[in-house]
Amino acid sequence: MEGNKKSHIDKIVGNVDKKGVLSYLEKLGKNKLENELEKTERDQELIDFSQKSLDEYLLDYRKDGVYEVLNEKIHIVPAEGVFEFTDGWFKGGSASSLYGSCLVDRNSSDIIFSIRLFHEMFHLKSFTSIHVRDNNSSPVNRRSGFSIYNKKGEFFELVDETINDYFCKKFFEEKIKNSNLFDKEDIEKYNFDSPRFQLLEKFEEISEDLYQKNKNDFISKEDVKKLFIDGDINGNILPIARLIEKTYGKGSFRIAGKKY
């Protein structure tokens, strides 16, 4: 499924030539890396499956279409290659919301490889906003999914990653398990692994608590989750911010941003 969004950037802040900035950014992230692997037919099959599955989820929330991550912006490296390339900052995979490109280890497990592809492309297809002070300045991130960037640092990074992993888990349970692309024995042996299991549980708990304390406004906990997801995918964080402030008191959303 191809998206119909022309760019991975949703919003540019600054009095600049926005078309020129977009054109510049779309050219970045395509250069082949020194240790990059050539994509095999199997790799391409899994890339297409992961991207198609992700787009099917996103189109439930994003009616204006989704951005297609171009093949030349998906870089596959040998195991531990991401860790080496990023000087130890990332393991398994990394995504650049500015360039619209991602880097993924070719794990020997097709399941792990596909989930990592899904995860990194989710970052690229979520809401992205940048700031460019003037035509001579370099772009900087303002928003990447649910994450907010300013001079004081990054806020809600863990919320952003948790929502991503929430969909990764759905991808495994609903797409991979029901696909003939994967060996059934491998599927049975694999247990979905996330370094944020506790945060995934917390996400369920907070959504349930917000629902219980605002039952007149929602049909179910799932409606509360949709507010978080909408903030990540479409950048509309005001509804969930207002709900949190209404439920837990003034300043609670800002405090949550520093903690999560």
C-alpha cells in the first residue's frame, strides 16, 4: 500500500522557503553506508510486508494518507551494525525523523527483523514537525511522534516509544501470526519482547484510570488510548493534555513530560 503524503515532514515552523527545505530533506538519507548490505528478495519481501501492515494501522487514524518510506532510505546492516554506526547510542535500529530514513540490523530471525523495520518506520510515519530559523540555518526537531523538543531537552520520549511498541505488539499478534511469510514453529517459539513492558502496562493502567474518572466523556478505555495515539500519529496532543490536566490537576501534563 503506497501512501499519498509527499513528505515525512508534517509541519515546518520558521519564515523560510518551506518547499525548498522539504526538497533538501527528501534528498538526504539516501546515500549507501559503508557496511550496508544489499537487500535480498527475502529482505524486500519483509520490508514490503512490514510497511503495508503499518500503513493499514495508520490509515485508521490518519485520513490524509501516509508517507511511503522509500527503499533507498531503508538501510540494512549486519548484526550489531547499528550499535557500531551510532557509536553505541542505539541497538538494533535507528530512525532519523529529519531525513526520513532508518537503519536496521539484519537479525537472523525474520520475525525480529520485521518488527524492528515496523518500529523504525513507525517513527518516520508519525507526526513530524521541525523548526528552521532562516534559510541559512539547519533544521531542528520540534516534534517527533509524541516527543516534544525544546531548548530544555526532550519530553514524552518514553510515551512516544511506548505507543510505538503498543503497535509493534499488535503487528506481531495480528499480522505476523496470521501471515504465511513466517515459519509457524518460529512464531510459536517467539515471545514478543519489549524493553518497555512495564511502560506498556502503565499505558494500560493510565488509560483505564482516565476512563474510570471520566466515564461521562468516553465509551471505553480504548477511546482514551485513541487520544494518546492521535497525539503521536497526527500531532494533536491538546485533547489528551486537557484530559490529564482536568483529571490530575494543573501542571500534571508538564510533570508527566519530564518523567515519561
